[in-house]
Amino acid sequence: MLTLTNLTAHYPEQKQCFSLSAAPGTITALIGPSGAGKSTLLAMIGGFAKTDSGSLALGEANLLPLSPAERPITTLFQDNNLFWHMSVYQNIAIGLNSGLRLNDAQKRQVQQVASQLGIDTLLERKPAQLSGGQQQRVGLARCLVRNRPVLLLDEPFSALDPALRFELLQLLRELTDKWQLVVLLVTHHPEEAAQVADRIAYVHDGRILEQGDGALLSGPRTSELKAYLGQ
């Protein structure tokens, strides 16, 4: 279980304070207006943004003292940060070794993850030779090959058309179930959150104002969430 308790950061424009728990094998969708703090929340969990107080734990392990590289977490952003001069294989493999020096087991791991994401026939291509959906699959593969239990996704599919977004979200759902990942997904599409997520958290003004299952979207309690959903 990933548990955040009053995880707090102070910024000149607002105080941000979050409490949340997420179990293995679940997707928690973070929705809310731009500037509400969704990306900051992921950055705090990943160790890329300062945290002034509160707690962050995976099971019994305290994650706050750990650097980003030491945390059992991997992150995929909207910009998948692929290396355009490298092949697909190398872009995935760099998630295991920055010098691309892989042993036989690691090479098999790259092949296995690429196969599961349907890009095993593209390993020799460069990112510029791929579609947007294929590029995002490569970025996701690089995250998954690291075999870390927590996956943070910051609008990774937002630039894709609706059909591709739906396809990759369904793939994410399958992988979450199969590998028992803890997934936090930032999205600006509440209807997609309802389709794929086990839990939905509405972030407003630096805090989680409401959270629950998909019924949250049909029966919001606060005026802020009602306004966000246009209800």
C-alpha cells in the first residue's frame, strides 16, 4: 500500500497538502483544473519536489529520506523523453542501465516487456519512425522494465487521439492487474478516469477535495467538483 499522510509543501502561491492511499493492482486517477497541484503531487511522491512535512510510505518503508533514484517509483510524463538518436531497444534498455550494458537476463527482460506492449517488431527503429502511440508505448516500456511497484503517469496520453488514448488506457489496466502495480494517473478526461480507474481523486487548490470510486463523478458533493464537471 502506498500511503501519503498530510504530505505538505509550501509555495509562495499556495500550500499543498495531500493525504491518499493506493493499493497494489489499482489505478487512482487524479483529476482537477490546471494548476490545482496534480503534477506537484506526483513530483512530491517521486522525490522531485520538496516536501516540508508529512509522511510517505510504501508498506512499512519510509520513502521520504530516499532520493528519486532510490525510491521504488518510476514516472512517465506527457513528453516521453525518448532519445531520438537511439533505437527503440536502446530507449527501453536505458531504463535498466544508463550505459546500455545489459546482461542476458536483462536483454530478455527488454524483449519480454516490448512483446507485452506490442512493440517487439519495432526494436530496431528510431523514435522518429514511430507513431505517437508507439512512442508512448516505448516510454511506458522503459518505465515497466525497471520493475518498480509504483508507476506515476502525468498525462502521458493526452496528446493522442481518443481511440489511441482508450487503447493505451486499456493496456495500462491489463498491466496493472497482471503486475499488481500501484498506479497514479493524472488526466484531464474524467470520463476516461471513470472507465479505467479504481479510485478517483479530485485535486483542487493544493489538496484532495473529494475521492472515491467512479460514482464520484455522477454524485459530486462539493460545488468545486460540480463546477469542474459542468454539473
